[in-house]
Amino acid sequence: MADQITIMIVEDHPLFGQGLRRVLEGEDDLEIVAEVNNGKLAVERAADLQPDVILMDINLPGMNGLQATREIRAKGDDTAIIVLTAYHDEEQLFHAIRAGAAAYFPKDVSPATLIRAIREVAKGNYVIGDTVIPAAQVANWLLKQFEELAIYSDSPDDMFMPLTAREMEILQYITKGASNKEIARALGISRQTVKNHMSSILRKLAVNDRTQAAVLALRRGWIRLQDTVS
């Protein structure tokens, strides 16, 4: 028998999670070792289990999938992460790979394509679209994407910097319609600090105002609509 590839599923939608399980259970070399439904728990379980591959939803309660991916990869483990999302575009792909994902697919990906990707990333490769890319070549791909996507940015180094945990926290309050004063009170920080974070968020997301920032975060699944209801 081929070496088993251990897999953790991170998905908060039961129906989609069950579908993933059925697809994976049909393959002799794939073994599901955990299923979790939020980003924070994914980080904890990844550290404990060190699975070969994680299937990571982006739209998760609390810590979103990109944040969880970044934290897991920052620990230096060899776990490969495949990001699955309902919202698919080239910029989101760039964000996912830069966060540390080894592959990125919309949720309507075919079972055969996903299984092939799992086997490739478990070997240390990256899968971008239909192309398998050795790890050594990913930096070149990122540089090319950066040049294409950041060509009009006055400050390209800032354009694709990931949001910090605090900035994501503030962005979540923004999607609830909270004012700077309300955010400052809730987080125990000054209004000026909130303003500074807000400026950083707008710059990194390349949007003009807090409404655009909120819409972008919701569309891309960084923050769930359910989490905006107090």
C-alpha cells in the first residue's frame, strides 16, 4: 500500500464537509485524521497532529482561513494547505499563496482535480490552476503576480501586506457598522489608534473608505455575514 497522506478538513458547513469526507474516503492512500469548524481550532489541531495536508475553507467563524493558514505556516511545519473558497479571483489566489497555501481552488472543484492536488502538495509541490509548480519556482510566480496586480500602486510593498490580527478585529467591527469611538471602547484602545489601524487597512486593501473595506471582507469570506450581527 502507498504511504498514507493524512488530512485535516477545516470547514464549518456540515454539508460541504460531508461531501469532502465522502470524496476522500474513497481513496486508499488518503486518511482523514481530524475535522474542525473554525480557524483557531485548526491552528491548535495542526500543531498537535501535524497532518500532511489541510483542506482549509476561507469563510470561517472568528479567525478566517487565510489567517489560520498564515499562522500554521509561520510555525515552520511541513503541512501543506489547500485553500477552498466560494469567492474566486486572481487577487484572492495571490493572497492565499502568499499566506502560505500550496494550492487554491473554488469550492466547485472536481473531486479528481482536488485529489490530484492533494497528492501533489503532499510531495512538496504547489498547484496553481491546472499547473503543478515545484516549490523552488513559486517565488517567481509570486513575483510575476505581484508585478501584474500591484502595477498601479504608489506603495506596492504595502498593497499586499497581510492584515494583522488587530486589523482583522477592527475590520470585523467595521462590518457591524461600529464607529471609531465604539471600536476604541470595545478594544480598550484610543480613537487615534483606531484611526491609525483604519488607515493601514484601507491602504492594504486598496480601497477608499470603510464601507468598501467591509464589502470586500464580506465578499471574500474573510469575515462571515453571521459574525456581523451583534
